Amino acid sequence: MTSSAGAGSARRDPFSIAGTAVPAGTRKKFEIPIANLMSGTPVSLPILVLHGREPGPTLWMTAAIHGDELCGVEIIRRVLDAVRPETMSGTIVAVPIVNVHGFNTGSRYLPDRRDLNRSFPGSLRGSLASRIAKLLMTEVIELCDVGIDFHTGSDQRENLPQIRADLDDPKTAALARVFAPPVAIHSRVRDGSLRQAATDVGSTVLLFEGGEALRFSESAIRAGATGALRVLNHLGMFKGTFPPTSPVLISRSSSWIRATRSGILHLDSDLGDHVAAGDTIATIHDPFGQRLGVVTTRRPGLVIGSTHSPLVNRGDAIVHIADIASD
Ligand SMILES: [Zn+2]
């Protein structure tokens, strides 16, 4: 159906999604029903579409697929605040809270403890997680060309802003560099993840990690929002000006350093530190201050994650170090 918009200007067709039509040059918020709560209250997936006046790529953004990972919700809010459908090209489909149940209860998981990000591509006859995954795939992801999924650290661990993506795929690697995080980490797709399922249906996918669960981390939020706007700018969807960036560090492997003793942890390293082999990154004491041991690095690298827990058991992961490739 076409309508004449006066003065002979041909209007772009509306964007059709989940039975809703979004006219060109507008934004529209709507919800896709998921299932009722046990009390009978309906639960639905909130979605916002910005359908640009001009044609271009279709990009999805998702956050809180782990319900306690809140930074991405704020990142998406800031991106949507910066972009005007009247002046943009292409279409943005934003799903800022994928795991609505976990978001409302401060939980990473769904009520049955299933991890939504291990439940893709999902099935309408499966568990609640599997049904939400299937709904997201058919109603959102399959309509799009490019996607960004926003995550944070979990279990009291904070992550340096970083992109995790298949850097062996030239298109994905190029987009990871455009995003300009401090570091991009090569990571093969993970079984059952949104990233894998979206890649399988033809999306180019970036996964952003930054900050910690249940908190807003301003540096991670800023890195995520600026990175997403850089991607939109690169794809010709949005016109922005950005300060120049330093070259993106590339990592092809990473490992966690573990506590050598049980006790009270004092970190001697910060996110973003470059460490050398043999550096002390943490000290472990008993409750009276007696030093029980030091934790040292085995290889040089970049600190991309660390625990915020002051208490550790021997073997707990405390600092995550990425090997930095010379490229
Ligand atoms: Zn996550």
C-alpha cells in the first residue's frame, strides 16, 4: 500500500514487525506478548522501532538477555535518544530487556534457572527460555542484517568495555574495529547463544561486554553507546562526528588467574592495566592481616575483567587477562 505524501515525494514503505506497521520517518513502541505470570498478569517483550525516512540496513540491538545485566539497557536508551527517524536511513529494532522475568527479579536467569543465552534458536513448544528465544528470532532477528547484543560481567565480576566477535569473519572484524572498544576479543560463536543463532540466519553480530551486573558503570555505558553510534554512522544510518580513536587492541585468547589461597583479597591491578609476566596482581590475607600469598601473572597481557568480591576461595577466578596480538 502506498500513499502519496504530497508534492509527489515517494514515501518509503512502512516497516512491518509482529503485526505492527511503523511508517517511515517515525518511531513506534509496542510489545510482543510472551506468557502470563502465574498470577495471571500478562508479560510481554517491549520493543522500539525507529524506521528511517531513507532506505538502509536493518539493525537490532538487544540487552538484559541476562536479566541482571543493566548497562546495556541504558546504552540502548542513549543510542535511541541520539538518533532521529526523520533524519536516519535504515531501521533500528531495539529490544532493551530480552529477559523480562530476570530483569524484574534482578536475576541472570529465567524463573526455572535456565540461561536464555543458551536457549537459542529456541522452539515455541520448549521451555519458557526456549519460547522467548524463538519469539525473538522470528519476530526481530530474522528481519535484520546487523546486530549488537549488550552484556556485562556476572557474579561480582566487572569487565573492561570490549567487543567479542568472530574476528575471522572480515565483515564482523571490520565492524568490531569501527565500534572502537579498547579491545576486541576473537571468540567463536557459543552453542545456544543469540549470537550464534543470529549469525546462522545471516546477521553480522557484535557482542559488547562492559561493566558489572546490577550496576550502571558510566565508562562502560559511554563506550557502548558511542561504539553503537559509530557502527550506525559507518553503516550510513546516522550522521555523527566522533573524536579519533586509538587503534583497537586485538586478542585471540584470554585466561582467568585464580586465587592461590582462600582468604581476603586485595587487588593490585585495575581494569585496563597492561601486565607483564610475573607481576603481582593480587594479595591474599587472613582476617588479621597476615599475608597468605600473592597472585602473579604467568603471561603478559591486558586486564579485561576482575572480581569485586573481597572474599575468595582457593581456585576462584579473580583477574581475567587477554593476550594481546602484535597486530
Ligand atoms: Zn550476559
